[in-house]
Amino acid sequence: MSTWVPKEVQAGLDAARKKSLKKSTKMRVEADGHSFRVLKYRENGFTLDIEDAPHLRGLVDLFDGGRHVYQCLIVASEEDGDLMHYEFKRATVAEDTPPTDYFKGENQPTALLADQS
């Protein structure tokens, strides 16, 4: 039994695989004002289509749909055919609120009501 397939068939299979990967994820990376679709997300990095994304390096923002998930420091780790794998050097969780510089106790008042008399 032979596992050889014509180049046209292999190209069609690769294109179909990339298309299904792009549809299955909502994650995207933004760098330098450009947005790139994440094909695979892993705990220690992610994978992009090498045709769409250049060799990214440095600080990027990772989004899941419209929600900002991480601010990451990345480096390109390896090229695998038409895919480029990136690894996190640092991945900081993005917060919706700024950090506080004081302790918030359980019974701390949330507001001060002035005397209206």
C-alpha cells in the first residue's frame, strides 16, 4: 500500500486543514496595529499561519474574541511547514480594572455619605 499523494491533492488537504483551524478558534494576536488569527493555542505558546504573519517578536496582545486575555512577550520558536510556532517568554493576564495600591478589607465602606441636615 502506497501513501504517496499528488502535489495538488496534498495542497488541497493542507488548505482545508488550515481553513478548519481558522474557523475553530476565535483567538487572535495583535502586534504593531496588525491582527493575526491564532490557529492553535497552547499553554506555553501559540501557532500562526506563516503566510499571514511575519516573524513576530516582542510584546503582543492576545485576544479571545473581543476579550483581552494576555499581554505577552513572545519569540518565534520553530517553523513547521506552513505554520510558525511562538513561545511565551512572559504572559501576563490582562485585567479590566487598574491595580490598587491599598488593602481592601471585607467590611470596608464603599462610599461616604455626607450629612444632609
